[in-house]
Amino acid sequence: MAVETRRDGSGYLHRPQPSGLAEVVDLILDKGLVIDAYIRVSLVGIEVLTIDARIVIASVDTYLRFAEAVNRLDLAAQGKDLTDVVSDTQEGGTKRKVSGAIEGVKEKLPGGGDREEEREKETARA
Amino acid sequence: MRQPTSDPATAGPRENGGQYIYGFARAAEARGIAEAGLGDPAASVAVISHGRVSALVSDVPPGPVRADRRNLDAHSRVLQAAFEQFPVLPMRFGVVVPGEDELRSALERNGDELERMLVEVAGRAELRVTVYYDEEAILREIVAEDQAVARLREATRSVPGDAGYFQRVRLGELVADAMGRKRQSDEARILGRLRPLAEAVESQGELPEAVVVRASFLVETAKLGDFEAALEDVSRDFEGRGRVKSVGPLPPYSFVDVRLPPPEGA
């Protein structure tokens, strides 16, 4: 059984436990074998899955966000020690990085059984 | 309390009620799974065999089965436990057959296909890899590499409010374009490193901005070490620019994305 390991020397390779629900919930709901006509479980509760749609890159809002982000960059800080950058990144963690990037574009999963590969599910709050 | 068995004649004290299917395995290999099944109290997981294929099932509890955390987790854990003991075809969450007769009939109809797929996934696991950008680091790269971006950045920083609106839109567009090009080349490099070690790859096309790659790899168990080493390479390659996350080994969810035909008359 693979468990969470974090190897020294490469703090970037992050391995959550494979059975962690958040890591596999979209696989369980979107992938896997199906026998047609036999999906009889009441998928009540699916709607509480929060899913996050991708921001369309070619939009004025996105451009303005990027413009603001590059304007905010403190280039003087560019010379900061690499280890600072490393620890910043690690402390940031997946959740913050991801939620920062998808900025609240959230929608409800519209009922069970449908498949929209485009969407990005983040958490199950069932 | 729990009587997992591969003998259909003694498959436990169930009525001929609905059976929730976790997955399929070869009858010669399938064993009962101690992990708790769906429902509250949790149903035990049993093995129902027909011909050379078995189904891992549990009784559907009375009342609606909810796709809540507990049940999703049970589905995932049962399959993970099974996968660690024998090759398994994972079902998507939520597949129920009305009773054991229908289950046997499904195994009868689809047994050959299921057996063929079981041979394909035997000795293989799904590894799911996600590579995230550190957005600030990437923006710094773009400002440093792209003179037009650097110039517009200087120009718009000193222009407050609406006055610089169109310049800011243009700046953002240039940044988005540059980021798109970076993603393309980074994605190609990552997949180029990992793909040769996998039997199959399922790459997710539409991704959040911060994600460079999200892909599932079907990897032979014997090559898992090589794959891990390649992941370490990718990870080092992204030092200071992003992070690599790997989940697995998992049951091959992404590689059994198949709909079996409905029963006749259904």
C-alpha cells in the first residue's frame, strides 16, 4: 500500500494517500465501468460536490487579472534566496494554489450520471 | 457477521435484493474484502461468481443510497483493497443491479469482454499525475523573457485607474499568450518523459490555469520504480516553477471507461 511519502531533496513531489477521497472522487464519479440501464443508486448528494469550471483564458477579465498580477510583482525581490521561494511554495499547498487559480468560478454538479470532462472538481463536501 | 465467499450457493444471507457492484475480478483470483461496504451500518462485501468472472458486491441498504462522503469513500476503499490483492475492473460509483439473477445474467452476457479487460489491466496500476505552476514564478519568467510585457508593465504601473485600461488588457493578453506557450512546451516535456514508461495515457485536456498537466498513466507494476524515478526528474525540473503531485498506485479507473450494453428488454 502506497502511503504519503515526501522525499528529501525534492520537496516538490507530493504524494497523498491514494485512498484519500478528495484525490479520487472525480475518478469514481466519471471513470470506471458502467453497465447501461443499471445505474439505480439514487445519486442524491452529488449536488453538494463543488466543482470548479476552468476559466477561459481568452477573456478580458482574465487578462486584467494577469495584468494586475504582473504589476504586483516586486521585481526587486527576484533576487531572493531560492530556499525562500521553495518554502513559500510548499507552505502554499495544493488548496491555496488551486483555489487561487480558479477564483470562485464554481457551479453545482447538475445531477448524477452526466459527464463533463471539462470541469474541475475540487472537493466533496457531502 | 461478514461472510464473503466465492461460492454463489452460500453467498450469504441475502434476499434477492439489489446488489451494489464495486468491480469485477477473475473468479480464480477474487477474494472477499474485509473493508466495509456502503451504507450505515456498513454492508459487508461479498463475491458472486458466474463462469470465470466474479463481481464484488454488497447488499443495497434499504432506502436511497446517497452519493455522500461515506459511500464514496466506501466504494474507493473496497476497490483499493481489492486492487492490492488481485486485478480488478473498478466500476463507476453508483451501479446497482436489481438482484443476483440480473447480476449473473450480466456476467453471462459480458463475461468474455470482462475477462479480456481483466487480462489487459492485470499487473498494471493507474498513476495520476498533476503538475501545478507556481503562478508568481511563471509570471516572473514571462516579465524577464518578454520585452513587450516588461515595457507594458512599466507603462501601466504608472497609469492609474481607467486611463490605462486598454494597455492593461493588452498586457494581460500578452501574458496569457506567453503562459499558453509555456504550458504547451512544459506539457510536451513532461509527457515526453513519462509516456514511454506507461502502457497507456489518459490526458485531461481542459484544465485550470495553474495546472500544466493532469494525466493518468497505466503503468506495469514492474515499471513503477522507473516511473517514480521519472517523476522525481520532472519534479526537479520544476523546482522553483511549480509542483508535481502523484496519486497512486490506484485501480485502473481511467482505463476501463467502458459502458457494457444493457440487458435485453431493459
